Amino acid sequence: MNHRFAAVSLAVALLLGLAPPGALAQRANEPVTLNFQNADIEAVARAMATITGRNVVVDPRVKGTITLATDKPVPPAAAFNQFVATLRLSGFAVVDAGGLTKVVPEADAKLQGGAVEVDGKASGSQIATQIFRLNFENAANLVPILRPLISPNNTINVNPGTNSLVITDYSDNLQRLGRIIAALDVSNATDVEVINLHNALAVDLVPIVQRLVDASAVGATPGAPATQGQTDTSFRTTIIAEPRSNSVIVRAANPARLNLVRSLVAQLDTPDAGGTAGNVHVVYLKNAQATKLAVVLRAAIASMSTGTAGTAGAVGTGGSAPAARATGVSGTGAGSSAATAPVTPSADPSTGGQVQADPATNSLIITAPEPQYRQLRAVIDQLDGRRAQVLVESLIVEVNADKDAEFGIQWQNILGTTGSSVIGFLGSNFSIGGTNIINLATNATKGAVPSSGFNFGAVRNINGNYVLGLLARFFESTGDGNVLSTPTLLTLDNEEAKITIGQNVPFVTGQFTNTGASNGSVNPFQTIERKDVGITLRVKPQINDDGTVRLTIYQEASSVQAGTENNANGPTTNQRTIESNVLVNDGQVVVLGGLMQDQYSGNQEKVPGLGDIPGVGNLFRTEVRTRKKTNLMVFLRPVIVRSAGDTEALSIDRYNLMRSKQQNAQPLPSTLLNGVQSAPVAPEIARQPPANDKIHSPFLPPPAATAPSER
């Protein structure tokens, strides 16, 4: 009764502010009996601060009254916990931060601090944050389970990097959540088990069993394969083939799934019902060429054999000739051309030996006992992989600058009169610097004209005839050329490819005219050889293990020299050729070679002595100067394309580039030409994100860029 009276008196004193501080401190550790009826929260908080010795701060937003009573004396800690529980029912929370006990709205409690526990247990009934580290279960899978068990104002988050849960809630609820997490965070997956096969091949059996297990596990167990939008594959049943020992390695999601795999393997691992016919096997290839792979396997069988006559005969060369015929383009006769020849003729099946190839289905027919077939199948699986491809981009840059300058003065004059017996003439005429003055004067009636440029002349009347007496010419020309070519090739690793862009120009190699026949008949004929003139790129790439590419390259840039098209002996061609072997990193730009040429020539004709006089000497000389600059460089960039996604991204990138060129080459609108208002444009195709940055060529503009019209 004394304790109850002391507690009530203490509470009344606190509310009224009458109790001295010393008396309150003396009774702080004694059991108290609480009896607050509709008391103001802030006043009750001050009383709790005195009872427990805490520094309690009440948020200004905390308003209202509470009822707090106990039937018997309780320790101060229990009284404070009851105070916290009562506030929790009213929508308020207590948070310890920096030595202060804060009474705040529950919605803001998670932002005010509080204790943080890592792999421990939070105590008390206040707001705290605890980190739960999981060992087996995926943290994201537990969020939908635990979220309803946490108060709406508190949070639960996932840290995927450490597979942990970060939960902020009341300490007593965190303890309950910890027990739930411990019960769920257990290993459901079985240990790895190896199942040895006796009849079937592991590489053939595993895809079938995996499909059956995945189909039966959809939506049934945690080991089901992840559906779209899910990334958890922790407990997926994994089945792997081990070709060397012909075994199946299984890690199941649970024992029931493991028993299912065992049952399926046992039912499928049965001997063939065909008896001796079971030694004939058909293997369908995915990437390799059957005719080529058959030759390799025959050589492998020969190396494994003991050298008996039967084996040696089986691995003869009888089957290699058809294989060789299958790999090349069929030969064409003298009168045929590549345009009319079939691109890929049908190959004959290769015969002979234990391994035969069927080109029609790209498959191998193997006649061998089971142990030998397993060895051959292991070799086939390693060789029948997807071969990488190489995109080779070549950039040919040629810049030319030609400058010509000519100046000359020619003159002729007659000395004496027409009545004289001797008439002399005086003058100068030169073979350079334009048309000769004498040729121009004598052939004026035949249509002769002065050379191009500025011409200045003077004529003299002699006996009624005008005779050209002076001809001056000034000429200067400038010619610039800029050629940029980017031939591109995509080919398989270790396969040669060729691209030619240009013209097929005829060259006369011989002719005959039968003009001496007795019957007077004429039977002329010419023999003509056509040659490709333009840009030719022939390349054979080889991908090394370290990612570098070895290239065997032949690069040719040829053209017909202007003005020689109609020459009697045939046109003259300009040719620039590079043939080399280089080693380049994947996606790196390398220069193959080039030409830097600066050519100057100057010709001068003059009258000796007079032509050297400063100033006046220009009247007695002709001068021609020519300067030519040629800058030619060839660059190369190989890009390894390993997957189908890279190939698709590359094709779409180039497709959209050409489509943008077509869109920029549309004709201008015209009211008079209504029939043709637009040029054809390739259809739009969905653009996929590139698999890597090497897809975009530094030699070409991006497809999205708007290029100027090329009309």
C-alpha cells in the first residue's frame, strides 16, 4: 500500500510540478504503480523520464491523452515498456538516438535513428533496424512473405549483393521475424549425384530429361525454371552431361525431383532393340560441314586403330574425293561465267570407311561399336560448335591535288618589202605553252584554234592578207580529287572472302583481218579479255585464342585513266595493290600502307640571251610548270562477331544506315511532275540494342544521323 501511495503521489507531484528533484531521484529505482487516467502524453512522458532516469523528448506533433495503469508495483523498466506499448496503440513510437529517447509519430520513427543489429537480436519494444543475412534462400523470395507481418509504417528492403534483408520495425516483432527467417533459410537442394549410363549417350539423354523435368516443375516447386521477369535459379534442377565417363551429373531442387530424374534416366538407359543394327548411328550436325568433318573423323579413326588391314582399308581416300568436290564451286567450261554457274552445287555423299557424310541433311552416318561411337561423338560435339565470324572493314582514302601554270609569247615578223628579191623574217615559236604560232597561222583556214586559256594576238596586213604576227597565252588550272571507299566483308573464321566493286573493262588481246583472200571476202575478228577494274578486297581471317585476328589481305584499287578509253592499244589503267599479312586486335584500326607523292615538273623554252633579260625576257620565252600531289592511305578494322545477337545487331545497324541514306535522297516536291514524287525506301525494321560497342563502325556515320541529300 505504501508503494502504491508513493507512486500515485509521485505521479501527482510530477503532473503538478511540486516534487523536489532530490526526492524524485531517491525513488527512481523503486517499483511503482501507475495510475494515469486520460493524462496528457507529454506529462506522462515527463513522469517516465523521472522514473527511468531517461532524457525523454516529445515531438510537437505528438498530441493527445493516454490511460496507463498497473494493478501492482512494477520495476521502472517494465513501466517504461508498458508506456511504449500504450503509445504504440495510439500511433506513436519511442526511438533511442544519441542518448535521447524521442516520442515521435510512428510514420517518422524509421527516420529518427534507433538501434541497428547485424546477425543479432533486437531487444525492447522500440523501433530498431536489423540486418538478416541469408545463406540458402534468395532474399527477394522472402519479401512477399514477410511484408504483411510488418507494420505499414515500417520497411523491408533487399540487398542483392550480400543476399540480405534490412527490416525496420518494433524490436519484439523483429524477434518474431528472425525466427520465421531462420525456419525458411534452409537448403532444399540435394547434393550432386553422378548417374553412370550403360547403354544411352549422356549428350543425347540430358536434353530430353531436362525438358521433361522443367515441364513438370513449372509452378510446382522452388526448383521450377524462372519465368519471364524472374531471375532466381538457386534451386533449379540442373542436369549436365559428362561425355568422358558417359555419366549424368544431377543437382536437384529436392529429393522428390532427384527421384524423378533417376526414374527417367533408368527408363531411357536401355539397349537398342535393333540388335546388330544398333552399331549404325546418325548424327545431325548443327554448324560443321558434314563432308569436311567426315574426312577429319576418318583420320582420327586411323590414328586410334591398331594398323590392321581392315581398318586401313576403311580409312582410305575413297571418301575424300567427293568431299573435296562438295566444298568448292563446280567447275565451269570455257564459255561459262560465274554469273550463270550455280552458287553451291549439290554435293555427292562421301562413301568409304566407318564415317560417311550425307550433304543433303548435313549429317554423319557412323558405323562403329558403342565404345568407339562414344569417342567419336565426343570429338563431334567439340568440333560441331558455332564458328565465330569476322567483319573486315577497309577504308581507302585518296586525296589528289593537281596544278598547272603556263605562260608564253610567240611572234613573227617579215623583214623587207614585197619588191625585194630577198625577204627575211624574224620571230620566235615554241613547242610548249600552247598552239605553235606558225601552225595556227598556216592552219587557220582548216579550223585550227588557239589553246585553252587567255590568248592575246596581233595580225599584220600584208598585200591585203592578214598574217598572225603575235600570240601571247596565259593559262592556269587546278584540279582536286577526294576519293573515299569503304568495302566491307563478313566471313567465317579461316574462310577466304572476296568483294569486287567496279567495272568489267574489255582489253583487245589480238585481231586478224583476211584482206588477201582470193575470193575477196573479208573475215575480221578480235580476241578480247575482260578484266575487273575498281576496288577488290580479298581477305582470310584467323582468330587467335588471345582475341587477336591474323589477316591475309589482298587489296586493289584500280581505275581507267581518263582519255585512254578509245586508244587503239586498249585503255590504260591505274593500279594500287597491297598484299600483306597483319595481326590486329579485335576492333582495332590499323593502317596497311599507302602512298605520299609530291611531283613537280617545269619546262622552259626561250631565245638565248634575250630570254634571260629581266622583265623584257618574258617576251622571248615560254614556260610550263606542273605540280601533282597524291595522298593515299588504306586502313583496316576487323571485328569478331561471335554470337547470333552480334550478327543481328550488325545487320540491323547497316540496314538502318542505308535506309537513312534513301530517306535523304528523296526528290524535291514538284507540281509539274506529279507522277514521281518519291523514291523507294527500304521497309522499317526493328532496331535491336547492339551486343557491344564494336558494332558501330568508326568509318561510317551512325544510322540515326541525318546526312545531306546526295542527289
